[in-house]
Amino acid sequence: MEPSSSVLQVNGLQIKVKTDREWLPLVHGIDFELKPGRVLGLVGESGLRQNGHFFGASAAAGPEDDRHRRKHPAGGRELNGLGAEPMRRIRGKEIALIMQNPMNAFTPVRTLGAQLVETIRAHTGLGKKEALDLAAASLLDMNLPDPRMLMRQYPFELSGGMLQRVMIALTICLRPSVIIADEPTTALDAVNQLQVLRQLSRIRSEYGVSILLISHDLGVISELADEVAVMKQGRIVEHADVFELFDHPQQEYTKKLLQARLTIPVHERKKEFVLL
């Protein structure tokens, strides 16, 4: 596999957590790659959310051992074994994370503007005024009204949907090659879910960003993903094009997931309303 054919390659990824008595494996030697401008959906039952968070964080932040290898786009760099400072420069700038709960993604005692400017300056070297201008332009690009006033507000003053778009705006400012979206619509209502999905689709199209979309919501996956990897008990059991997987699933586990989707029955007979 040539480094130029993908923006991120993960080989033999293993994740374990320590319990009182032993190390408990969560992810068992999985492989995946992200191609330029493509969205890879990672799905499973609802319990995948916790494992998915660890999975995404590990893929972005890097493990402390040599049990798997990861390569990142710029020159096919090997990320495994990088020190804290080189990885700090990569996190956010080249590999960004959109977390599932926007209410907990920002420091509650600092204004949004202060947090946006601090992050932008840490990764770009821009001055304060240039960082403010960049943040305002990115917020406006997310259809957030009056960005200058918004940046003077605190996180608790915004709705969950607005905070999620602020997080995406910050991500766009840094122009990453890879975005890891960990259940990005879970805490949102249907209207805000649609807005967030549209914005993710737009930045993928406009900037060529690759997205790893972790979700148990098959509606979100079908809306945004190009290909889907299905996880069961820490292993990928099926990987296919999104249309192929939804139309012709091969594994029984995948079929059960698809059958478990909520649907609204369509009745042939319409209700009759009588005006009194």
C-alpha cells in the first residue's frame, strides 16, 4: 500500500484497559485506511460508543507501545513512537477530533473567542488579530450569526447545536487532513443533526478532508459515509461500500444491525378527519 494512496493507515490496532485483576482487550488487531476526501463509517451496537471513543482517541493520539503502526499523510510519517511534542503538533492541526458532547468540549469559565484564538495560535503561529479574523470567518462559514458577539459568549450561553458547529468551525480553521468524528450528532435534535451532517459533507467536498465517522446511528452513516466498517466485540467483521453494505450485507451481525433500525410504517389507508 503506497503512502500516497491514503491519508491515514492503521495496522494491527490493539486497545486494552487495565482492570483490578488484568488487562481487558477492547480492540483486537484491526486494520483500516482513510483515503483523501472519503468518509469511513465505523458502526456497531450502542455499546460501541465507548469503545469507539477509545479507538478514535488512540488512532489520533498514538499509543504508548508498539502493538500497532500508523502512518500519516505528510511523507508517510510513522506516528508510532513519536514523542509528546511532535504528537502535540499533529493533534488538532493535522488530525482533529469532533467529540460527541459539545457541552463538555469547551472550558466553561472562558469565552469561546479566547478558546478559539488560543487553539488557532498554538497551531498556526498567527497573531491575535489574525486568529480572531480567521475564527470569525470560520464561524460565519458555519452559518453562525454575528461571530464577533458569539466569541464574547461563554459555552453555556449557546445551544448544543451551535456549540457543535463552533467545534467544526475550529476544526476547519486548522485545515486538518483527517477528522475523527465521535458520535457528532448524538446530543442534538433532528434539525441540528441535519445541519451538522450538511456541514461535515460540505467541508469534505470543499477541503478534501478525510473523516472517520464513529456512530451507532445507521441513519447518520448512510447519509455521510462512503464506506462502512462494522465492528463486533472489538473486531471488524465486515467492510464494504456503503450502498453495498446496506443493500447486500454479508454477515449475520450486519443484517441484525440493519434490521434493528427504527422505521416509520407507511399505511395504505389514510385517516379520515371530520370537521365538526
